[in-house]
Amino acid sequence: MSVALFVGERSRPQITTRALSVGCLIFEQMDQIDFTGPFEVLSRMPDTTVQIIGKALAPVRDAQGLRLSPEVSIAEAGLFDVLLVPGGYGQQALMHDVEVLELLRKHVQREKLLFSVCTGALLCGAAGVLAGRPVTTHWSARHLMRYYGAVLVDARVVVDGNLISAAGVTAGLDAALALVSLLRGDAAAQEIQLAIEYAPNPVFHAGTPEGAPAEVLKSFQKKYEPIGTVRETEAIRYAANDARSRTR
């Protein structure tokens, strides 16, 4: 990533002392760290309540089998000050889910904060809330952002008004800390960073396509190809439908 944080031209969130609510969407075959990473940060934000949201109240399993339980269903949930949208392979099954997409739209329309992590940005794209907005996502899906009308930014974290997006997986921690700094001030974010000892110093430096050895990148791309093809087909379909709707 060329920059750690990109801030768009829209008015960014303001520091507030009022109580805040955070809703975290979970679903089958998600990447749990897209949720648990930001949860670790946001649950420590002063005077903040966090609720876990699912389509139903039944537990779900992430892509690696970790069992997670929602506290409230989408139908029962109201609006939150911040709505967290994770990614993972299971995102694909929700790309036409009316209930999920309406939840995302409603938060954007009511000027609440929508916080996507990794390929959660694809769900935001399917909800139609990315048009003309700066955004980032996992490197494997970055080329798809244009199909949703988004402006791709080469950044780990992007803040554009009420839309916050994180690049792949672990970038959710960085974005969550940035969000805390916007809502509660730098000191609050720094204290949380200290508490969780978030001081990345990786043993390996293969976390980007540019840094990974060629054979490692090739191995990943081969494993990713099936879901990558499905995601690209869906993005092209969305763009075609959007273009048709604009000419009517």
C-alpha cells in the first residue's frame, strides 16, 4: 500500500462525547478476523456498546470453522452509529440478499458510519453505496471496485465522509483505530493500541503481491481463482444492470 490512511474530501466524522453504538454483521463463511480484529478495538472505545448481528440468531461458522453467535437478527436490529461489514468467501452468497443490502443502504442514507473490511466492500458495492466514493479492499478484489462505480485508492485505510473502508483482513485493525481517533480522539485510539500491543513487526514480508515470493503468489492465485472468477462475473453483471437502469 502506498499510504496508510487516505481521507477524502467529504466531511469526516467529528469527535463526540455522546454514547455510541456499533453493529457488527456476521455470516457463514466470513473471515472472522475482519470482524474480531475491529471488535477488539471498537469494544474498547469509551462509552460504546457493540451488538453482533446475523440474518437469524443461529450461530455461524467462519471460513476456517470458528463458531460465532449473533445477539440480534437484522429484522430486530435498528440503526447503529457504526455498522461493520466484514468480508470473506461467504460474502458472495449475500450479494443479492435484499435484507442485508437494505441494512447497508439504510445506514448510508441516514448518515450513519458504514465500515467495510476486506471484501466487505463488495457487499457495499452490491448495495449501491460506493458510486463516486473513494474506497479500498483486499488486493485480490481491487480491480472489481470500478464495476461498482467506486474510486479505488491505493491505501490501507480510506475515510470518506460516513464511509470507512479497510484493505485486506488485518487492515481492519488499522481502520478501527483510525475510527476511534475520529470519534474519540487520538489519545483514546493510542491507549487502545497500547492495551492490545498492536505494534506490527512481521517475521515475513509477504503480505502484499509486491512483497510475496513469486511461487507464494502463484500458489495463492491458483487457490483463489474459483471465487475470484465468481466475484468478477458478479461485478460485471452488476455494472451491466446499472448501465441499463441509467438509460431507461
